Amino acid sequence: MDEKDIAALQNAEIDYEDIIDRFEGNKSLYLKLAELFLDDPHMPNVRRAFAAGDLATAEAEAHALKGVAGNLSLINVHKLAKSMNDALRDGNEAAAAKLLPELDEAYVKAVEALRDVLGK
């Protein structure tokens, strides 16, 4: 990853320093996992579950997305997925629904940055 890639990650609220720490400097491993994330089903599943009114599935998918995002240092996606998961766990559908567009935007921004860095 060069300076341009690092800037793209940081602009998408992906913590490069955390990546280096978490992956012990193994950038190629991070990039392999980031590439897998491009096909990760959790955010599309959150969207579908909300659209269907299936809040239990939305909660489970938000929880899974939170974990994946945390492992990949997707700071904003992780934070918003955690907030959504917490709201759904607490039965606060209105709060979770309010978070959905913000989470979706953060997710798209992170995916676009990863695609850019990966040349996809």
C-alpha cells in the first residue's frame, strides 16, 4: 500500500495504523481479507431484513457485520453496526431504523475505498 492507498483508507474511516498493529505488518493478509469483504453478505442481509421487518435477522446480521468491520479496522462501519445491534437488542426499532442510512453510507464508502486500494 502506498500513500495514496493509505489516504483512501483514512478518508473512508479505515484505521491504517490499527491494520498494521492487528495484522502485525502483514499488509498482504489484510488485503486478502479485505477482498473477501467485498462479497460479505452481512450489510445486504441487514437491508433485506429491515425491508422485510425481520428484526431478529437484522440484529444477527448487524452483529456479524460489527465483528467483520472491527477485524478489518472499518472504524465507522464497526461503530454504526454496533449501535444498530445494540438498538435492535434493546428492542428500539426506531433508533435502529434511523441508523440504517448512516450505516449504509459508511459501508458503501468503505467498500469503495477497499475496491480502490485493491484495484477492483
